[in-house]
Amino acid sequence: MTLRTWPLDAEGNYRSDEPGRVTFEFEHIRAVDLVDFHPQSVVDVLKVERCERGFLMSIEAAFGLQGTIEAEGVAVRFQQQEPSI
């Protein structure tokens, strides 16, 4: 697996003005607690942090889907896309 590093801001967050698609692949999911799924959910904050049993993804919603996913491993892939007009 090739590891890619992305530019981080002063707070350690990745920021980009480029359009793209982010894909999360989980390995050995241990727990899922997701609520309020809606076809037009709007994620406000998404964090992936190390935890005692692997990684914890936390989703905070402006509207719709929110909750957590805990897994032994997680891969994050970013695919840049051309802006559509």
C-alpha cells in the first residue's frame, strides 16, 4: 500500500478547495451506531481518530446522518474530480 500525505492546516485538518470524492474502507468493523439517514444528509464534521481498539470515525451532521463507526483499520482515498458547471 502506498501512503500519501496531504497538506494539513495549523490545527492538523486537511482542507481543499478542489472537488473530489473521498472513500473510506473499513477493516474488521467492531461497532456501528448511525442514525437519521436521509438521502440528502449534510455532514458538518467528520473525524477519524485512533482509539483503544483501532479507529473511530465520528460523523456530526448539519442535517441527517450522524453517529460513529469503530474498526480495526481504515483506509482513506481521495480522488480529485473536474468541477462540473
